[in-house]
Amino acid sequence: MGLPVGGTKAVLIERICDADGAPEAETADAADADAAAIDDDGIEHPAELEATATLKPKPGFRAGFVGVVGSPNVGKSTITNALLGENLCVTTSKAQTTRHRILGVVTSESHQLILSDTPGILERPAYELQERMMVAARAATRDAECVLFVTDIFQDEAEIRDAYEWMAELLPAQRPPVVVALNKVDLLQDGKLGERAEQRVGSLAACLERVAAACPSAVEVVPVSGLEQEVDDLARALAAQLPESDYLYDPEYFTDRPQRFFVSEIIRAQILEQFSKEIPYSCEVRVDRFKEKTTHKGAKPYIAIDAVVMVSRDSQKGILIGTHGRGIRDLGTAARERIEEFLGAKVHLALRVKVAKDWRSDDLKLRQLGYPS
């Protein structure tokens, strides 16, 4: 899985203090009562259409907003990370890893891409959480000056067409250009696919032909390998579709999300990795405490993090905790190691599991957790 790493950008790794995110809760019950949450409404976003930098780029510089959309598990987050040059968005082998719209900014000498990674397209959401996830995908499509539509070599023409038409219906009247990324082309190399998969997928030329037929209004189809970070041609194709502009964000700006959001995502990604069936999709993570501490004067500081894993039913709580607490212990150990890598600091992580009955269909809980309606 991909993870944000320590030292990504100075603006991302800000000094940790009590004011970061929701207030600390004195007790677990107080945390629940105060609904300490990762809340999109509580995040301070720079004005999206106003320059935030005093520096001026070179003549011919291009900048704009790029909405990243596509079906689940085609590699949208992997491609976003590759374009950013950092593992900002968590990735796993499971579908629907991404639940929130995540903004990341990549700035080069010639362009600035403001990327909005989004949840995978679900044409028939099964419950309210999935409906809210599609709100994020729709917003990224409507707000974009260029749309990056991601597919992969395994999708057939009908699957690609259905997702592309879902996206195309949301485009505003001015019809921003659409660039298609055909992902996972590295697997077309000899020996990487089994015989049956090779017969079904075909050659690169056959894949490109399929995509072109399913995406007739796309301005360009670019073969890429997000996993191997072969995305330079894609970055150039996207930049070519954006208007000439000053910087829209300071060149050092990287993301609109606070640290505690990424901490919760790292924990949730570990749940996806370590548990199966319905468990990962019934869980949400909420960070209640995020504070720098020292054991005594002059000691190296550490970061104290208290987090709650919310589940829908009592039976799921028992599975997460595991026999003799082994499940929650293994989860905490793996998550702590990755959070320490992300923050570049020692971490004390305390996890607890709480049943929030049917939270995925509860409007209030979803709003508290940052899912827009």
C-alpha cells in the first residue's frame, strides 16, 4: 500500500499542537459527545480561484483544477500519488479505498496541477455513505477545468463506456477537456499476465482501441503505469489542456488536509489490509487526540494519538478486537509504524473500538465524519 511519508512538504508537516483539528476530549465519552471528527467543514481551504503566491511563474505557465475520476480499483489514487511525486493518498488492493475527495498540488517550472482524487464511481450506491462518496466524485467533475478519467487494461469496453458516460453527464456546459489515462500497461510486458488474462486483455494497441471507442469525446488517451510512476507524458497532456495562469497556490502548498486526517486514513488502510469481507467497509476511524508530549524535561517529544474505530454491529467489534485482543493489537502495531514513518516522529497510539449502529446510513454521523451531503 502507498502511504504519505515524513518530510513531504513543510506546509503539510506543520507543528503539532492542541489546536490541530478537533479539541482534545477529556474522556472517551466526551469525545463521543463532542463528535470529535475529521470534518471537511472544519478545514481551512485557500480560496480556490485566487492566487495564493506572490511569486510569478515564467511566461507560458499553465495552471488549473483537475478532477480525477474513474471506476473503483483502476488506480486513481496510485496515479495521483505518481503525479504528485509523493504518497499522499492511501492505496490498497481492495476497491473503494478512497472515501473522501483529497486535493493535492503539484508544481513544476511549466505548470501547476491541482488534483482532486475521488472515490471510485458507483452507479448504484448501496447505502448513504456510498451516496456521499459520489457527492465528492460529482463535485470534482463539475469543478474541474480538465478531467482525468482513469481506466485500466482489464476493463472491457462496456465497463469503460458506462463509467465515462456517468462522468460525461456531470460535465458543466463549457465541457472541459477530458484526458484518459490507461493504467497498468506495465502488466502487458511478457510474462506478467497469465495466458487466459493475456487473451482477454490483448495487446496495448487493442487496449487503446477499446478505450478510444468507449471515450469518444476524450482529447487524448495516455498509456501509463501508476505503480511504476511512469506518468510524465500524462502530466504534460494534462498541463496542455489548462489555461495560461499565475500560480493558483503557493508553490510550496501541497494539500488541503490536516495531519489527523492522514492518520485516520493510515489506520483505515491497515484495517483494509488486515481484515476481509464486510469488516473494512463497515469501519470508520476518528482521531480524538493528537498532541505532542514529552515524558520529562529535555526528553525527545513524542506524539500521543487516541483514535476510535467505529463499526456498525457488535459482532464486528468482536472480530476487530480478536481473540485475547490480538486483532486490535496487530492493527495498532502496523498502523503506529506507518504513522511514525509519515510524521517522522515517535508515536504512542491508543485504539479503541466503538459500535455506532448503522453509522453508514446515519446522516448526522456522516456529516460529523466529513462526508458532504
